[in-house]
Amino acid sequence: MIWSRHNTSSPLRADATLARVTGSLAMAVAVLLGLVILLLIRESWGMLVDGGWVRFFDSEGWYPQRGQFDLLPMLWATLAASLGALLIALPLGMMSAVFSRFYAPGWMVSSLRRVMMLLAGIPSVVYGLWGLTVLVPLIAQWEPPGASLLAAILILALMVLPTVALTSEAALAAVSPASLQGAAALGLSRKGIVLGVALPEARAGIMTGALLAALRALGETMAVLMVAGNVVQTPGSVFDSVRVLTANIALEMPYAIGDHRAALFATGLMLMLIVTLLSWLAGRREELAHV
Amino acid sequence: MFKQPARYSDVMLTLLVWLATLLVVGLFAWLVGDLILHGYSKLNLAFLLDVPQNAGREGGIAPILVSTLLILAVALLATLPLGLATAVYLSEYTNGALANGIRMSLNILAGVPSIVFGLFGNALFCIWLGMGFSIWSGGLTLACMMLPLFISTTESGLSAVTNEWRHGAAALGLSHTAALWQVLLPAASPAITAGLMLSIGRALAETAALIFTSGYVDRMPTSLSDSGRALSVHIYDLSMNVTGGDASAYGSALVLIITLMVISGIAVGLTNRFLSQRITPS
Amino acid sequence: MKINSNTTSQSETSTVPYTLGDMEQGAACCIPVPHIEVENLSVAYQGKIVLEDVSLNINKGCITALIGPSGCGKTSLLSSLNRLTDLIPGSQMQGKVHIDGVDVRDPQLDVMTLRRKVGMIFQKPNPFPLSIRRNIEMPLREHGVKQRGELEARVTTALQDVGLWDEVRDRLDTPALSLSGGQQQRLCIARALALEPAILLMDEPCSALDPIASVVVEELIHSLRNRYTVVIVTHNLAQARRVANYAAFFWMTGRVGKLIEFGRCQSLFDSPSHDLTAAYVTGVSG
């Protein structure tokens, strides 16, 4: 006796048309990523072939007109800004999530979440505007010029804070009540429950949130462009003006030609690869967490 | 067993946590308060209806609002059909290789920095397809950025509508198409619209991608091939390139934020309605 | 796309179009005439067999109860009768299912028509998020009934049949989801009846309802005898005794659902041939 497979779609013509239409449109979407990568590679080809990419690391500074494309100062600036932002945003975000979940009186919880969601929705230009008009002069009073790595770190921290807070809150909410009740039944204090049970159990979700925040920080352009000063130099102190990779692209694209333009596209490609790696990592963590 | 005096570490954590939250809320209040303070003087009808004068320091933002709306319209024109079709496809063929491939690529696209989309849009639409700096280029680039978010929220809206109705419709001898059209899509429509609102919100906040695709021109656009300045780009220009442009920048920022709040309010309201529709009284 | 009651499947070759034809409504139940013939049916999901080697005949106009503990494949049996198993990825069927002599798995068969003639009621009431009227009208329209007059008539008849007419006649355009659970379930039955099926499959139709609603629905099922052939899965043995003419008892043997005993309801409960059946119906096990 032959087993027959019965998981095919209905034989009606309408359904077949539907399948074809949605299928072809879906294909168009499917190729989008490939198209992006392809175009980036194509436009940056000049800088990539024949060992051209070496120029990114052994040039004498960033002087595109003279064919010098040293990316390192900007790379350090990007990393410093993002890491600094994470160092501030992660603890703050986690603590406000802990507050929301375990310490806040009931009426506060939803208002807090709404505040976080509003913060998450503020456009980067607006953060940049505020940073430029309020934060930078403030820092300048302390130590000129004000438009600095510190400003970038602070603004980025403010921008990724909602992401960290919201994902941490969701992760903490997912901690099984059984664990919490068990801990309470053992006589643990609130601090003990939070630090000993809730945070460890929510660790996976929190880390995913951290990865997403890192993603956002690395990819941020406008806000950092507006407050960081945009001088190409390896930062020696937090008060130095710096230029991050994303801001560099934004600033120089309007007039870049030839190798210069290719270099900018290559930077874009590099950013894309880093982001893909981080996304993939975050995705893997999610999968592992659900296993 | 009597009440113990609170332990030091407990008090510390409580303090820390309260402080952290107060700090965060305080910063938020500072930012929004500042915005309102500096921007509300500009909030009048004249601001919304006049053209910019004196490089934007005075006058209004009418052409910019029009450009923004047009760019959004173009983006939606591309996103809605492509996004709906793909989401329907994904929800019907959930486990196929193509479906998983699409999902993965959309996940990656969702994390791509907007400046990279700016590069992409510039290379593809402005140069390759010869559209130059135009509302077309800007809108289509935005569509590429909106698609991942829109597709994922629509797909989850459709999946939430789920098997009860899907099986019920099949048991009545209805085709997939009929079930989709008559039951599933209408039932998922609040969730789909909410997703749409979120995507629009993201699009409106976009700056870096638009600078290189729809350009800087702040005149009233006469066609979709004209270059046009979006609201977010205007804020950027006023604050960075125009000395004394801060007041207008704040005004524009306030307009943008208020629009975004209204949109996200609609999104939340729709999501709640969608969720409450699922609860059947018994 | 209009689908009339005698539509055929879209076949490429020029074979004779195949339909189930108009089935007679069930004859009186005391004359057993097979309506559904199941022969050596096995159902598996993604390689895991849930039901093995089931053979039984469902008689016309009778109410047949499928009883037994959860997981024995009763719902799978039901789903294979109207090919709803097609919707479950990785499902496989082996064996024969004939309704009025027609093989349900025949590739020439129009599944839409099959499912119109064989209606299904689910455990959890699932009226569409449409108005009461549209819940019944929409499937009718999809199956080709377009005329206003006929639609109205069939909606009224269906609602009267299930005893809902008086309760909802002045709010036909209000959302179906605003009805109570029992009313929703009766609406689902009305929706199926409006398509004029010959067979009704019911998967624990009362288990999600409160006791009072349960009674109303049960009485409705009872009234369907002789007019329709009903196959009902139920966990409620008392209900099975009250409502059914025939009963089929299922049990898990070696991780696979099997049919243990089948016969007239009365004799299965009062003098079961199988030890397992005896144990189950007296509440000793299961």
C-alpha cells in the first residue's frame, strides 16, 4: 500500500494564482539583501582588489585626495564610542528594568514602559540636536572643545538605553514564576531573588538585548556626527574630537569620487559585515535559548 | 521571628535601582522639556504653511512637509504590496527553504545601518537607475528599509490569527484565497496596520539614507523626480549648517516628535484592539 | 470564482468529472446502511503513527460516538474523513476511506465539495470575526449561492435548525464573537448545516462549553439523528450513551491508537466484548 502525502495546497486555480503572485513578489524581496551586498562590493571594487584594502591600515592618515586611507583612527573612535555607550547603557538599562519588574509600585510600571518606548522612537537627529545645543556646550565648559568622544558616548548611551531596558524587562518578565516563588519560599530577600535567581535566568534575553544595543550603537550616524567633532584622530582622551566610520561616510559622500568613493563604499561593506555577524550571533542565542 | 533590620546590601540595591530609574526618567524629561521649551514658540499654523526664508531661520516648513509626505507615499506604494505578498507567502509556506531564507535575510537587513542603505540607494536608484536625487530615489530606499519591519509584524499578525479560523475555513470547503481574503486578512488587519504605523515611524525618523537619495532642496517639489528635503534632513541642516537656525530646528523637531507620537499611539491602540478581539466571551 | 454544488476539480486530462453527487439525507437509523466505509486506515504525522489499522462502517443517519482516552487518534480519524489532514504538514494516510462508494483520497476528487458535504465542528467554537449573518452567508457565497433571496432563506433555516433564530433574529449584523460560547458553537453548527451536508463530524463539541450550554448543544445533536450522519468524538461517556446509536472505542496500544471495539451503543456499554472496553466504560481505567 502506498503512503500518500497530503500536505499540498488546494487544487483550485485561484489558489495557484495566489501562490504564484505571492511567490514571485517574495522572491523580489529575497534578492534585496543580495542586491545590497552586490552593489556595495561593486562600488568598492577599486579599493578591494590588488591588495588595495591594505591601504586602509598602513596609510599615513586619512587624506583621500592624496590616496591615503588610514581607517584605524576612525575604527578606534567607533569602537570607543560604542563600547563607552554600552558601558553606561547596560547597567543603567538593566537596573531600570529590575526596578520596573521588582521594585516599582504597580501604577508606575506601564508609565515607565511607555516612557521607554517613546525614548526608543525619538529620531537620531533630535538626539543630535539636543546633544549639539545642550550637551556639547556643557562639556565645553568643563574642557573645550565640547564636541568630543564623551559627547558621542553620552548621546549613544541615551539612544541605546531604551533598547536595553525594554529587552531586559521582557527577559525578566519571562523568568518563570515558579523560580521566583521557590526563591521566596527559601526565605531569600528581594535582592537575593533578583541577583541570585531572576538575573541569571534572564541572562540570555539580556545578552540578546545587549547585542541589539551594540548593533544600534555601531550603526548610528546622525547623532554622533552632530556631537563628536569629526576630526580624524585616534582619541587620546574622552575630550578629543573624533570621527566615527558612519559619520565619515555621511560627511564625505557628497563630493567623493573614484578611489575615495570606493573607500567609502568599502567602509559601508565592512560595517555591513560586522552588523551581519552580530545579527547572526543574536539569532543564534535566541535559538539556543529556545532549545 | 521578628522583623530584621534591613541588610546593607538590600538597601544598596534598592537605592541603586531607584537612582538608576530616576536618572533615566530625568534625562528623558530634560530632553523633552528642552525640546518643548525651545520649540513651542514655533508651533503655529504659519510655521506649517509658510515656505522657509533666510535659509530656514525664519518662515515655515511647508515644502518640507510636502516632500516628506511624498517620499513617504512613494515608500508605502512599494512597501505595501511587496510586504503583504511576502508576509502572506511566509505564513503559508512557513517551513520551506525559500521562506527561511527570506526570513534570515530580512533579519540581517533589519540591522543594517541606515548610512549603508544611503550608499545602496544612491548607487542603485540615483546612479544605476538614473533617478538622480529625487523623491523617487528617497522613497524607494526607504521602502527597502521599511520592508523587514513591516513583513515581520504582518507575518506575526497573520500567524496569530492562526489555525482555528484557518482550519474552520478549510472545513467549510473554502479555498486558501477565500479564507485569506474573507477571514484571515481582515482579522489580522489591526495588527497589520499597527506594523505599518511602526514602519512609517521608522521611515520618518530616517535621515542618513535620505541625504544621499532625495537630497537637500528645500523648495516645494513639483514632481516626484524633483529633489526634496525631508523633515529629519531639515532638522539636520538647520542645526549643523545654518548658524542661528536652532529655533527653527527645534520647531521642526517638535513637529516631528508630535507626529511620531500620534502615529505610535495609533499603533498601540490598534494592537490592543487586535488583542482584545481574540478574547471570546464564554 | 464560483463553485457550484456540482463543480468538478480542475483536471488537465479529459477524464469524466467526478463529484460526490447529491447525497440523500440519512435514512432511518434502524436500517443500517453504510455511509462511510473505513478500511485499514492508518494516520501518521511526520513519520509518527498515531492511528493504526482502523476499519469500521459509519451508518447513514446514525450518530456514531468515538470514545476513548486522549491521544488515541480519534481526532485524526475525524480529520481524515474530510481530508483536513491535508492542512497538517507531514501528515500521511494509508488505507481506504469511502463515502457513498467514492474514495475520499481519489486525486480526481474535488476536496472543496467533499468538505461541503462533510461538515466539521471543532472543540473550541470558531465563528469568524464577522457578523452572524456573514458567518453563514460567506461560505454559501463562496460555494456559488449568490441570490439574495436564497441566501436569506438558508440563513434563516440554518439558524432555526439550531434553535438560534429567536435569540439573534434582530441582531444578525452584530459580531458573531459577541455571542456566548454555547451560542457560538450553535452558530458554527448552523454555518455547517447551511451548506446542506450529508455528514457532520464533531470533535468534542461540548467540552469547551459551560454545563447549561452543553445541554442545549447536546439536544441539538440529538435532533440531527436521521437527517444527517453524525460522527462525534466525546470524552463524556454519559453523553455518548444519551446521544449515540453506535460507539467505537479506541485505546493506545504500544504508543499507537487502535480501534478496540465497535458496535451498537447499547451493547458496547452494557455488555462489551473486550476487557479494555469494559474497564473503560465502567470508569476503572482511562
